[in-house]
Amino acid sequence: MKNIVYYLVVLLTLILLNGCSSASHSWTAKAYHNTTAHYNGYWYAREELDKIDQDIWAAYEDDYNRILRLYPPLDSAQAKGYDKEIQEAVKMASLAIQRHPNSKWVDDGYILVGRARFYSLDWGNSIQTFKYVNTKSKDLDTRHRAIIHLIRTFTEHQEFNNAQAAIDFVQKMPLTKTNKKHLLLEKAYFYQMQGDLDKMVRNLSEAVPLLKKRDKPGRIYFIIGQVYQKLGFEAEAYNYYKKCIATNPEYEVDFYARLYMAQVTEISRSKDVNAARKSFRKLLKDGKNKDFQDKIYYEMGVFELKQKNLDEAIADFNRSVRAGSNKRIDGEAYLRLGEIYYDTLRQYQLSQAYYDSAINSLPKDYEGYARIKARQEVLNEFVKHLNTIKWQDSLLALAAMDTAALRAQIKANYEAKKREEEKRAAAEKKRRGGNRIDLSGGRSNPMFANENGDQQEVDWYFGNPSAMSVGESEFKRVWGNVPLEDNWRRSLRSTVANNEEVDDTAPDDPNEQKPTNEPPPADPVAAEYDRLDKQIPRTEEEKQQALDKIEDAYFKLGDIYYFKLQESDNAVTTYNTLLKRFPETKHEAEVLYKLYLIYKNSDPGKAERYASLLLSKYPDSTFAKLLKNPNYLAESEQTGEKQKVLYKDAYEQYTQGDYAASRQIVGEALALGQTTFVPNLELLQVLIIGKTENAAQYQYGLEEFIKKYPEAAITEYAKTLLQSSRDFQTKQERRMGIQYIRSLEEPHYFIMIYRKDEKLSDVASAVLDKFNLANFKDLSLKTSNLILNDDYALTMVSELPRVTSAIEYAQTFKAQVSKLPELQNHKFNTFVITKDNFDIFYRTKGLDEYIQFFQKNYPAEAQ
């Protein structure tokens, strides 16, 4: 008997050992390997990946102000934090694959490896692993599952074309319910990442019947509701929000579903409106929603706006700003207020303050941020020009007052302001004592009930978002975007001290009181007088500068009304104010043309009057040409394109050092006619001068270009070139001092210098041209005029090839000058100078120094 038992044990052992062999295909081998692969390698690898997935969800914070993401985004920094778990998952899945190659869990192990690579953002290996499963697996459902994972990987890596190809392939296959559900969810995510909400919600709706409890259907219902609400299908949105609440989802999802459900309630009767408001008030009263009050007030504002109740909407948006600290919600409330004051009330200054606050609060990835930023910049420009007009007019009015009257006016304003502040302080103290604070902050200061039904009204700065928004905007204009920290003024001063660039483009503010750590002045009236006195235009030149600023501000304000705000009536008023106040304005031709365009369709009679005035006063202007030929700009543009082609050739010659050829091509391009591209050609001409002439002529050419084209886009570049040239010479000057070069064996100029009041420029050029032709025809000399400084101008003859030629020229001119009647009644001086010395002379304006150098280094016969 013992022998029988012994042999049975041995036989069983042999059978088990044979089953452990990876090459065996017996039923015992399959059972062993399937069990071991599943509960050892595969199970532990899946547990690690599920833990990573949970950690990713836990780290992600949903933004309920947007349509929720179906999946949280993957982050490379976060991926490093779970690298250990990734490696462990790959290791365990690999053990199941390597040690149990005949088990049915091999393909599933490969999918786990692909998922691990996916979570570690190793896109290439993840894709290759899923493709391997699709081509090698014998199980059709596993292959489909691999392709579905592949779609997610391609989507995350933004390979949308490949993702679409995978979708097209797998959706034709016979899928299990589970695979179909996952495919629909992946397709929905694929469309969400591309912003196609219509296809996204179609796939989510199709997936709804397939959802299980572990899929968190409440969240998906909520997302469907958000998409339908965004697309304008409010009845569908309402139904899905209701479905979401029925699943008892997480509290935050439940809260927002109830909030948005009130927003999309179908309003057909007044009692429906009251029911919706009651729903909002119920959410406000719930203590669990304390942290969400800003969002509730915001949605109340949106609701009232839809009912066209502007005062209530403004009040609700203002409450939203006060109720919480979520910058995004604040930004959206500011944005809504800015839109109301812009689109409906046409109060652009208030709108500008709210848009400023919105831009400072909203994240840069906010939907439509670029459009919001563009409108904010338009409003900033609008308010800037409006403030310029008001401030410069105020300064001109103050300039007409004598000292005593000005001091009396400042004192009266100060005392009135002080009385008002004392009155407000008393009222505030009384209200605080009576626990009555006005929190509306609205434009019309409306009354409203708190959650207990009590009426409240306020007069407190920090309860007035309109005032706070304006104050915040002004603070940032003066101080910049200062971080919230102690001693911010000190840190800002250190920043400004290291910043070489100062923005002086903003208009002065008549009420600007810049923050300071210094104690208030003993005599505020005297301090204010001193501040204003420094800015008041006293001289005629200063008054003209103030008027020039007003003139330009009116012109730009009219353009903003006409082109950017689409306010034709206000544009007409502003343009006419400009023409009436500044009858000699440099903008008259352009303004007349714009007035013609405004009235062209609405009032042809007025349009014709403006057209006639334009043609009679400015017949050669671009705007008159446009009036005669509406295709003028198009034809000019064609000419400009030809000039651009020639410019390219000219610039290529310039870079190769063939300046004569470059100058010739530029001349050909300019001969084609006047276009908007002409400034580019003329600047290239100046650059050629910089390479072929002296620095003085180069700088003079840049100066003249800047004067001629002050508004051209390329003028800033010309200013940079001019400043660089001057800076270089200044550095040379500081290093070497004013030292003329004693080497005279190089080309020379002959200079005739005279005071500007002699008005000799044209005469001198003509006389010297005639003199050159008569005496030095073979040298092909040319003359040019330059301004030396405020007192002196000069006429220059260039260039005399050698010092001997220069001395001969000077001697000849000296001998014949008495026979030149055109010069008899004028005072001037003459000398010769080398090209290098002329650069030094023109830069330093050292006339006396050079005369001494000339007398010392050149023969007396030439002097």
C-alpha cells in the first residue's frame, strides 16, 4: 500500500513539473500558467497603473467655469513623481509575458506595458507596443482594445491625423459593448481636444446606455449638459443636469449641476422667472455652498442679463466680485460688466476699467482671450486720448489764471474735497454702527435684499467694485503689476532703479497722486500749487505743444469712434470739433475724406459738400486721388509690388558693396511713383550715403528722413540707426577728446560756412556750381547744403581728391571771390577739411577749434 501511495505522489509531481514547463500545451500547463500570470505579474502591474491613474485624477482640479475635460491632462513633471510605479508595472507585466508565454494574459500584459509607457509620456514606445498587440494578438477583442488605447495615445500626443485613421479603422469592426463604450469615450475626447463640441456630445450621448457605475456616469452627464448648454440646446442641457443629480455624484458636481440647471430652466411665465430666482437663493442659503457664492452670484447675473434686467445683472456681477477670491470668476464678472457698459450702455470709460480688471484676472488660455485683450487695448487707447484732451484743456485754462486766482481755486477745491471726505467718514461710521452697508456698487446704486430679506445700501469704497476697478486700473498704471507682498514700494523702487526704459507715453492725470512713503505736506494747498505750476504751459511754445496734443487726440479719438467702436455719429461730432477748433489742422484732408465716407450712403448731399471741399483745398493729396479714383490704392499697391522687387535687388547690391548699382536701382524704383513703400526706398538711399559719404551726411540724411516720415513704421528703425551712430561717435569722443587728424593725404571737402540768418544756402550752391564748372570741370565736383547748429549752416563741395587739389581750389576761390557779385553782401568763412576731420567737426560743432587747426596745418595762401 505504501508503495502505491509513493508511486502516486511521484506521478503527481511529474505531472506538475511537466505543467510548469513553458513549452507544454497540456491542460494542466495552461491552467498553471494562466493562473500564475494573472494573479502574479498581470494583477500587480494593473494595480500599479490603477494607482497612477487615481493619483493623476487626484492631482487634477476641475475647472467648472469651462466644459470639464473627459480625462485629466498628463504632465511631464508629474510623470517623474510616479516613475518608480511605472518601472514596477513594466517589470511585473514583463514577468507575466516572459515566464508564461503560453498563457492567455500575454496580450493583456503587453497592453499594460503600453499603458505604462503612455503614463510616462514615452509616446514612441507606447505606440509601438499597442501596434504590436494589434498585429500579433490572436484575440480580436484584445486587438480592438489595443487600437482604442492607440487612439488615446495619438490624441494626447496631438497626432490627430493618426488618431482619426485609427478611429476609422476600428469603428468598422464588430466591437463588444465594453470596447464600443471605450471607443465612444475616446472619440469624444478626440473631438474635445480639437474643439468640435457637436461631435463630442454626439459620441457621449451614444455612450450613455453603455455606462456602468464605475464609469462615474454623473460626471459624464454633467459634461453632456455643459456642452448642450454651450451649444444653445438648453432643454437637453436641463435633462442631463437632472440625470447627473439623480446619480448622487460628488458634491461639487452636484452643486454645479443644480446651479446650471437653474440657468437653463425654460422661462415662459413670470412664475418661472421667480422659480429660477428662488432656486438661486436656495443655493445661496445652503451653508455648504459658502465657498461657491461668487459663482452663484455670477450665474444670477448671467440669468438676469438674459432677462434684460441690466440693473439686477450689474448688481449681481458686482456681488460676485466681492463674494469670493476665485480670480477666474472675478475676471468673468468683470468681463460681463465691461461688455454691458461697452455694447449696451456705450459708457466706454467705465467699460475700459472693467476690461482692464478682466484682463488682469483671466488666465491667458481663457477662451477668446485675444479678442478680449484687443478690445481692452482699444478702450485703453480711447480713454488715453480722452484724458489727454481733458487734461491739456485744464492746463490751458489754468494758464489763463493769475497766481492769486489759481491758489484760490486750488484752496476751494481742497476744502470742498475735505468736507466731502468728512461727510463720508461720518456717514460710514453711522452706517457701521447701524450695521447698514451698501454693497451694490452698481452704476445706479440699486437696492437689493440680502439672504435674510433685509434691504442694504452702501457708500463704502471696498463695497463698490466700479470704484475698486477704476482704482486698481489706476494703481497698475502708476505702479505696474506689483506682487502682493510687504514693502512693495521699496521692492518696486529697486526694480525701477535698474530699469533703463521709462514709459512716458501715458497722458498726465490732473488728479494723479502718486503713492509715497513721505508724510503729508504741512500745507497741502501750496504742495498742490507747486505740482500744477510745473505742468502749466506758460510760454507760447508750451501752449502750442498742449494744443498739438489736443489736436492729435481729437483726430485719434475720431478714428477710434469710426473704425474700432463703429460709432459714426460720435466720429462725426469728434471730427467736426477738430475742424472747428483747429481750422489749420494737418489732418484736414484725411478728416474731410472720412466725413465723405461716413455720409456717402446716409446723406449724399453732405458727402458731396465734404468732397468738394477736399478737392478744392487739397487737389494733390492721396485722399483727393482716392475720391477721383477709388482704385488708386490698388493701382498704387501694384506699383508698390514692383518697387519691392527692385528694392530686393538694390538691397542685395548694397550688401555686396556695390553701392553705385544699388543707388541706380533705388532711383529706378522711385521713378515709378509715390506709394506707401517709398519710405523704405528712401531709407536705403540714406544707408548708401552712410557707406559712401561721411558720418555727418549720413546723420543729416537720417534726420531729414525722420522729419519727412514721422508716422511711417520704418521711422523707428531710422531713429535707432541715428541714435546708434551718435552714440558711437560720442563714445569715440569721450575716449579720445576733440582731436583732429593730422594726416592730410586723403580726399578733402571745401566748406563755405555762414550764419543761418544770411540765407545764403541757395545762393552759395548756385555760385559754387558755376565756379566748379568754370575752373574744375574735370573733377566732377558736387555741392550740398547742411545745417551745422542753431546758428550756422554750410555749403560743402565734394570731393577734392588730394590735399594739393584742395589747396589749389581754396587759392583759386580766394583769388576770384571778389569777382562773384552774388556773394558781395554776405559774410562767410571758407576752409578745406578732410573727410575724417569733417566727421569730427560736424559732430562736435567745434568751429573755432577747427579754424585754429586749419590755420596751423594748411598754407597761408589757402586761408
